Amino acid sequence: MDTTVLIVDDSKLARIVVGKAIAALQPEWVRIEASNADEAVAAVNAQSVNLAIIDFNMPGRDGLALAEELRARFPAMPLAVATANVQDEIVARARAANASFIAKPVTEEGIRGFISGAALRLRPAAR
């Protein structure tokens, strides 16, 4: 079973950076991209997505609103919210949505814990 990760960010450059970090850690994972919450919802409606990394600051619905929507639909899906806006309120809202928090700029080292944890959580589902 392929593992598919959804990268949601309104910045193409940010999606590339996150994608390269994921590729370095889990090269076999399929990476798909969305530039906003609506595209992300369309992506999860169109195909199986196993985990998502979501930018907080996006036009339209912000990343936390999207994380809450995905959590309601997919209770076990590993989710992470990525932002340079490191405020206690945002971190607390991410945790309330049962999403990990990743500080931007995203680096391979900064994303390693989330990716490793997601891989472990997804492993039993692949059997």
C-alpha cells in the first residue's frame, strides 16, 4: 500500500521545501500538493490520503480550520500544522485538533519527529 502525504500551503516554494524534506526521510511516500483548504478537501475526496502537513496562514480557511475538518472526517490521520507564527494560542489550537506543530521554515530535522511518528502509526494499517 502506498503512503500518500498531502502538503497544503499557498506558497509553491514552501510546498517544494516540505516535499524535499519528506522525500529525504521517506522517499517511497507519494506526495501530493494543494494550495488552499478547498483544494485539500478536493484532494482527500478524490484519493486516499494517509497524512497531511498544513500551512496555518492561507487565504480563505486557515490551516487550523482545515486540520479540524480533516480530524472530524479522519480521526486517526496524522496531521501537522506548519507555521512561522509560533504563538501559544496557535500551538494550543493545533494540539486541541490533535495535530502536531511544525515551526517554519520547515527543515528535514524539524519535520523528522512528525514523519517518524506518522510512519509508526501508519504501519499497522498497511498490514
